[in-house]
Amino acid sequence: MLQSKKFDPSGAFIRSMVPELADLEGDALHAPWTLAPLAAQARGFRLGRDYPEPVVEHGEARRRALAAYTSVFDARVKS
């Protein structure tokens, strides 16, 4: 998401490559799973039908990865 927002803030590339998202705006274009249900309904967009549901919850995955890195680092420092 961050790279998408940084290098394609208008969403031109996303719109050209993923036409299912072409009608979305703002954060929803870069992360369609964040689109509010009523806004999605108004656009005729349904997550899971028009675009896949997220496979990983990124915040939780990041937390677990950082914990693993910290654990390995701490083990190396102690040895």
C-alpha cells in the first residue's frame, strides 16, 4: 500500500491493470478492503467477488515478524 500511494498516488497504474478497482478513490483504490460497506454497496463493489479478500492482516504479520527478528537478534547478542 505504501509503495502504491507513494509512486502512483492518482492510481493510474492500478486502474489500468486492475479494472475492477477503477471506480474506487483514495485509500480504497490502494487498499480496497478498507472501503466502508455502505460505500462499497453504493459502487456495486463487493470484496471477495470483485477483488480477493486479504490473505494476511498486515499489521499482525508485521508485529510477528518484528518479534521474530528481535528474538533472533537477542539470541545472537547473548551468545
